[in-house]
Amino acid sequence: MRILVTGHDGQVAQALGEQAEGHELIFTSYPEFDLSKPETIEAAVAKIQPELIVSAAAYTAVDKSESEPELAMAINGDGPGVLARAGAKIGAPIIHLSTDYVFDGSLDRPWREDDPTGPLGVYGATKLAGEQAVQASGATNAVIRLAWVYSPFGNNFVKTMLRLAETRDTLNVVEDQQGCPSSALDIATAILKVVGHWQQNGATSGLYHFTGSGETNWADFARAIFAESAKHGGPTAEVTGIPTSGYPTPAKRPANSRLNCDKFAETFGYRAPAWQDSVAEVVGRLLA
């Protein structure tokens, strides 16, 4: 299948590039493709003529978005809608990646797809706008909300912890935010499960959650990273858990980012491995 993938240097796009055997992936790149410039989006889709679109590109600087709301909205909110509408014109369904930040974090259980949204900051609000734009585009679409993404690629929490541990013996890490660490390698597998399901059964629209299995907090996530690093003779540090109030940021984060992934598993027959196993795989690759 001929698949257009946005965000060529992003974590999920690079993971897809490793796994998409049997498919022709065409990656878009800046500045020829710019989500803040609709004309470049339409031109790319018209030129490539994809059979399917994976919308993985995004403005991901959560804190910076608080001071650049217009740019964040153009990239995260408006751009995906233009992309989906361009796909609809040629009959190409779209898989669009979203975020746990569309929720306010107030529930005491994992969030389901039908729970009310309530983003706390600009980033979450723009990603929610993007979801809505894709869903209203006329294209067949799967919107998949992710959380706490890491991988062997790009910038992410795992790589940051390993880098900081090279020069520090102790690290303060927030421990009162709960979530589900999610490997981009597993996310790529999940996307390809959707593609395969659509090839066999026809594409149908839906909203889904997909994360690593299990839950933790940032401090315990860091401890798991260092435990794996130690097995490979890599950098380690002692982790001191601190409250969110001890690490103020421009953007508020949801206290509960846990997502219920039952709907995805039931629909596409795939559930991510335990997050600890996926962390072990990524740390092992980084330190190999």
C-alpha cells in the first residue's frame, strides 16, 4: 500500500520506517510540506496520491506552545484538517495521532474514548482541535490518542534521563503524575495493525486509545530506565520523587494520563507489551 507519512524525523515516523515491510512509505519533509501552510499540504497529497495517510507530524513543544498559540493551532489544529480533506478528495483514509493531553487528568481511573475532554493548556487544546478537524473532514479516519511516547529516536524522556545521568548522581523527578509509557516501536506496530485490518475489512472511522500496558509515574519510569541501563553498564542515577509543584512549568500537565486501551485491542487484535518490557528493549538499543 502507498502510504503518506507526515513528520519524517519524528519518533513514530522513524519507527514505521523500520517496520512497514510490504508497504511503500512516502515521508513528507519541511519546508516542502508545512502543516502551517495549507497550500503545501494540498500539493503534497496531490503529487503523492497516497492510498492512506498517517498524520504523525505535530507541534510537540508543550511549554513553548503557551507562548506560540497561533503557530501551535495552525500545525496541530488546522493542518490535520486540511490534510484529511485533501485525502478525502482522492479517497485516502487517514490515521491521525493525538494525545492524552486532551483530558484534564481529574478522573481516578484510566480515560475512555467517550469521556469528556478538557485540555489544561494550549498544546492539548490544539490537539483536540486537530482531532475534531479530522473527524469533520469527510475522510474515513482513525484518531489514536497516545501518551508518554519514547523510542530510540529523537528527543524523549528515556534519552533525557540517560543523558542527565552521565553527569549527575541524583535526579529530581515528578512522582504525582500517572501515565502509561508508550514505545514508538509499539505504536508503529499498532498503526500497521490498523492498516492490515482496513485492508481486510475496509476502512471505518473511530476514536481509539493506545499506550503501553500498565501504569506508573514519572519517577518510577525513570527508576525503571536506570535499572535497565545498569544491566548494560550504562549511566544510572538515584531518583528523588517530587510533587508537580516542585517542578513548575509554563504548561499544566494532567495528573492522570492513564488511557483505557480496550477498544483498540478489541477492534484490531493488538495490545501493547508491558511498558517495562518495551523500556528494556529501547534502553538496550540505545546502549548497544
